[in-house]
Amino acid sequence: MGVRLLVVAALLALISPLAAQHEPPRLVVVLVADQFRADYPTLYGHQWTRGLRRLFDTGAVFPLAEYPYALTVTCAGYATIATGALPETHGMVGNEWYDRRLGKQVRCTEDASATSVPLDGGPGAERHGPGYLRVNTLADELRAQRERPSTVVSLSQKPRSAITMAGRPGPSTYVVWIEGNGSWATSSAYTPTAWPAVNRWAVKHPISADYGRIWDRLLPVDQYRFVDDAPGEAEPRTFPHRLVSPNGVPDSAFATTWSRSPVSDAALGTLAQRLVTDLKMGQTPGGTDYLAISFAALDHVGHRFGPHSHEVQDTLAHLDRTLGALLTMLDETVGRDQYVVAFSADHGVSPLPERMGLGTPAAGRYTTANMRAVIETALTPFLGEGPHVLTSVGANVYLQPAALDGLRRQPSARAALRDALTSMPAIDRVYFADELSARGTTDDVVLRMARRSYFPGNSGDLMLILSPFWMAQSTSSMTTHGTPWGYDTRVPVLFAGAGITPGRHLDPASPADIAPTLAAVLGLTLTRVDGHPLTPALRSGK
């Protein structure tokens, strides 16, 4: 009898650690810093002392991670992070595209059947929902596969970011963003009325309370690299920046200015902390909750000032503090060993063309009107007078049905169109829809990336791949992204916390691997994925 008890005790000693090891964390946290380039930790990491510093020092970091598709824009990136699928699978090929069925350009989260639900008593006007997303998110699968209902919270300035991180509506699902007029809001797709927990906070924290604030450098000026007044930056090009409106009141123009400052990230961090507390996220054994936050100030600032500006560096320094406060709060409320974090970005960004020096490839700006004129001129000798272009949305060009028929019947017209477009300094390559939908193998790396950005019905009849460091002329964006070049595709991918082994891993990685890796930690099965679990990050047994 004594021997049997010893054997049982020995078996229990072996089983107990395994059981504890497979207990999933109580909270999964997905943090996305919009437009965070992969080289920022090297360029600016010396300025970080809190949250960013902790994540990069103690996490499982994949410094060679990059997006494997061509059109690197926000909606595509967030959907990829949230689902583990690529645009060719999840359908979110851009922030907007032309819907042939509706006969108009649509936003990736547009939903005519939904109505705005303001969360701060303000007016609401926008219509958003997850209907265009073709694949379940990690949060969707978490709700479906857990016996205890999971609380899901997804926060962002941008509806397209908050919605794609959360996915479908469900019980205890809170999806929050800021409308263009500056109101905190959600959609009737998620709730018919304002959630009390969010409404209480939003009423006390309207963005109008920040009217007149001064944004100045957080750190001593000698800690910033490069210059504060570079060619190509938006006006005003130097610190300090005052958060006001030309109209003298906190209107939509002020809301835009507010979004282009670190104050907006801090507000989201504060809201996240409040909801973790009020909703008791991660504080109940036997289940897992989901918190996703998109910090978009870096994107707005980067578009205006470029990746080498003092403004970008200062936004990162503020984000470091915002994340530090959030992680400290989670340590105290949830427990440091009870939550897992993923951190990444939706895309990178090009340097300002005006900052490109001698010895680099040509850089510049083109106009959409000029590009369309080139198409019309090239096709007129073959197809007669146009217009032959229906519309263009970013890299996607949609042709009139008659022009498509003509191109099919006249291969010479197709060749002439490609030659005319690629003769423009701004255009590196042109791909037609039949090339993008083909499934044969190819040695053209960029074509492979373009195919991963193609979704029939949403994508155009032509996809234009811009030359490196070229971009469309814009009155609001001094620089941008959306290409297959490294400055746009390379972003950080890292994990930290429960179930994660810290380290620096030079394995190939992609943001499409984030959801599969978190699913492995949580013990979930994802239905349609293109990524895979990054096993070097996982603790033994996960």
C-alpha cells in the first residue's frame, strides 16, 4: 500500500506542473502601434525607459519580421494581425476600394445597415461594421471556443482598426473609436445603446477638454536624433505644437489636430485601464479575456513629419510611458504571469522624398490625374476615345467594362498600357487582374506579394506598384506607405508574458504569425490562417 501511494504521489508530481503549464493566461493583450517601423528600436530605443523598453528587453522579439504582401495599409495590416490570414484570404485589400455591386467607393468597415452609437453624449453620424471581413478573428474564436464567455475590448482612434481587431459582435464585446467630429463612438452592429462602463468614462473625458494644450518635447532636445526642421515636413515644422482649431473652437479640425499628438494615445491607454478595472478583465479564473489597443498617433504624426522627425521620436517617447503605465497596471490587477502580450504594427512608412540625399534612388511625387491621363492616352489609339478609367483607389485601378473587353481582344493594347505606365518614374510595375489571380509559381517576388494583396471583387483590374520612395501628391500626407518595399513591410513582431520564452530570434516571421502564436498559447484552433505559430517564442509544452 505504501508503494502504491508513493507511485501515485510521483505521478501527481509529474502531472501537476504539466496541468499548470497548460492553464491558459487569463488575458491576451494585442498592442499595435500604427506605422511603427522595424528600425525604430535601433534608431530611438535609447529614448525609451518604460513600456517599449520592457517589451523589447524582456519579450520574444523577431527583428526580421515583415509583411509578405504588397499593399501595406492600415485595414489590411490590422485584419492580418487579428486573423492570421493575408488580404487574399481575409478580403481587406485596402482602407477603401470600389464596390462594383454598389457602384461606389467604400471604406473597409462601411456598413449601411449600421448606425452610430455615440458614447459621450455627442452627435454620431458614421456607419461601421465588420461585414467585409471574410475570416474570423482571434477574438471571435476565443468567444466561440471558451466555456466561460470572454470579455472582448478593442480600442482605437480609427474604426477600421478597432473593428478588424475585434471581429464580429458578441456578448461582452466592446469596440470603441473616435468619429471624425471628435466623439467617442461605436456602432449598432455591436450594441443598440451606449455601454455604461464606456459612457461614464467618455462623458468625463471628452477630447474637447484638451483644447489649447501645448505639445512640446518630452525629453531634453539633445536626446533627439536628426533635425527638427526638415524639408518636406508639414507646417508648423518645429516644436511646440498647440492643439487648437483655425476656427477657435473644438470642432472636427481640432479633432484632427488632437489625433496627431501623443495626447490621443494617452487617452486610449487611460480608457483601457479603466475598462480592465470596471469589467474585471483577466481577473476571473477559468477563462481568458481579450484586450486590443491600436495606438494611431504615430501614424498621423508620421504622415505629417516623416520617420526621422523629432515629432515621431517624441510620439514614441510618450507611447513608451503610456505602455509602461498600462503594463504596470496589468501587473497589479491581473498578475504579471497571468497575461500574454503581442506587439506589432500595421505597416511602416517611407522617408520624406525631400529628405532623400545624393546617392539614393530617385524620389518624388506624382499626381493621380497624371497617371489617369497616361492610361487614357495609351488606350485611345486602340479603343477609341474614353474615358477608359472608371476610378482608382490607391494602387488599384478599375477600368470601364468596355475597356476591359478591348484589352482582352487586343493584347497589343495591354502591352502599350503597361509600357506607358512603367515609363513614368513613379511606377515600377503594373500587374493585370488575370496575373494576380493566377496560381502558378513565379520567380517574381513582387508579383507573389501582389497576389497576396489581391481579392477578387474588391481589387482593381490593374495594380500599380510604385517605385521606391515615390508617392502620390497629397495635401495632408507629406509621406505615406502602401508598397512592397522594406520601409513599408518591415515591422516589429514580439511577444511577452505568460507562455512566452524571452529571446531574440532571427527566424522569418510575419504579423500573420501573431494570431496563430497566441492561439497556440491559448489552446485555440483558428479556421483559416496563412501564418503559423512562431515556436521559438513558445515555452516548452505550449
